[in-house]
Amino acid sequence: MSANRLITALSAPDRARIERHFQRVTLARGAVLFEPGDNVVDVHFPEQGMIAALVLDMREGAAAEAAMIGYEGAIGGIVSAGEKPAYTRGVIQMAGAALKLSIEELEDAKAGSHTLRDHFERYSDCLLAQVMQSAACNAVHDVEARLARWLLATHDRVGVSDLPVTHDFIAEMLGVQRTYVTRIVGQLAEHGAIKGGRGAITIVDRAHLEQQSCECYAALRRHFDRLLPGVLPKATA
């Protein structure tokens, strides 16, 4: 049984259509799945603990995360058929295992099952919602709220309280200066929400983070739960 929740939510017949084609791979942190303009030929379904991201690189050298993908989803071509040039960079944020499937095999399976096709179209809608919510959040909300949201989303996908992230890494994903991240992390630690360590942040009080987070975290969860009930995990610690 796959540890990817998007796959386990499929009916047994639909799961059987694609499981026989899976290849389990282990991906290192920083591994690049595709670059902008690349033709995407595979889709990866992360297993628990692995997180990938769609990252936009700017001409000035800055970068920002457009979407975070864990074991609730997939990274790569899901809905479109034929040529699939990537618009973003697909990169591994946290190392781990994933199930790899060729786009050709996925398209063949979808052609034979409207329920399988509908399932992945629903996920594609959720992923698009995340990208749009992220764009609106970056434009409107302050860094404090965005950082709390990012920590909650990461905690949900990793499933453990110790997050192997640095201030530099968070700053890059949020598209802000490291000094902002260091200040906010310090404030959250003073309030007992997190504990900072060398190369890691430990979630101590999720309730406090949820109070500090902007509306975007809850809004995206509601949309995901309407389209794919029970697929998006939520950490409880």
C-alpha cells in the first residue's frame, strides 16, 4: 500500500490501474525534478516525510515558493496531455521516498477510467488553489503571518514536530530577507510556539501558530477537504 494519501484515496480498481507501473525512488534534498521550459515526462507522488516545491526563480537572483507538495499530492504533469513544458522549477525540499510514474502511463490509465481522471482533476484544482492563495498571501499578508502559515503547512506534511529547516531556507521559500525570518522565529520561540535549534525548528504549540497564521492556511484546508476529503493531512502534536 502506498504511503501517498492521494493514491490511497483511490478506489481499489483505479489504484490497480497505476500501481503496477510505479517505481519507488529516493530523492535527496535539493534534487531538481524539472526546470522551467523542460518537458515534464514523469509525475512523482511523495511518501510521508518527503516534501517537494514548485519554485519561481527571478531574474534578480531571488526565488519564492509557489506551492508545497507532500504526501497529500503529486508533482509533475497531472491533467494536461501531450507536451508539458514546466513553468516553475520542481525541487525537493526534504529528502525522502516517492513513487514515480511516467506521464504516458498515467494518461493511459486516465483514459480508461473517468473516476481516476476526476480524482486527479480535483487534485489539480487544489494545487491551483494553493498557487493562487500563495500569490494573494504574498501580496497582502505580513511576514509574521506567512511564516506561521508555512510552518503549519510543513508540519502537516512532515508529520513530526522536528522540522529540518534553516532560517536561510525559510527566507528563500517566503521570498524575504533572512533577518526577517530570524526575528520572527525568535519572537515565536519567546512565546513558546516553537524551539529553534541548529538546522531545525521544533513545533511546540500549534494552537499559537494557528492564531498567528493568516486566513490562507484555513481557507486552503477547507477547499482541499471539499474536493478531496481526508487527503490533506493535519499534524496534531
